[in-house]
Amino acid sequence: SFPNEMNLYYNAAQVGGSCFVFLTGFGHAMYFYTRNNFRLGRVLRVLFRMNLVAAFLCATMGRPYILYYVCPLHSLAFLMTFGVMKAKQEENYSKYGLRMKL
């Protein structure tokens, strides 16, 4: 029964991680929706902030970057959210535009 019990915890951790990625993506989407701030400086600051600790740990511990897979995962989710919200910005505020983009 031990391997099945471990699968239960592993699956629960995966669901929790997926929820976390969704919520951060939703938070970024709401920021772009309310602030309409698509400046490159903000994008670079967010990416720098999300990846700074992982890059520091890679440099100091001698580990590969992909070991900290959560950082590239969140960076990709942020860039995808940015791309969707940036493309055809006028559609973000129409009745069905944002729904169609998503």
C-alpha cells in the first residue's frame, strides 16, 4: 500500500502546483487588464524577480537550472499571459474579445 499512498501525495502536490501556476497567471492577467501596462521594463523586472533566486542557487550550488523547474514554468506562464494580453489589446475590453483570446 506504500507506493499507492506515495502516488496520492505526489498527485496532490501536482494539483497544488497546477493551481499555483493558474493563480499566478490569473494575477498577472488581472494586472494587465486593470493597469494596461505592457512596458518592457515591467516584463524584465518580473522575469528577473522570478528567476533571480534560481540563478543564484545554480551558480552557487553547481546545479542545472532545470532542476528548479518551477521558475522556468512560471516564466513561461507569465510570457504566455503577456503575449495573449498584449496581442490585439483593444479586444481585452470588448464583450467577447478576451474570452475569444483565451
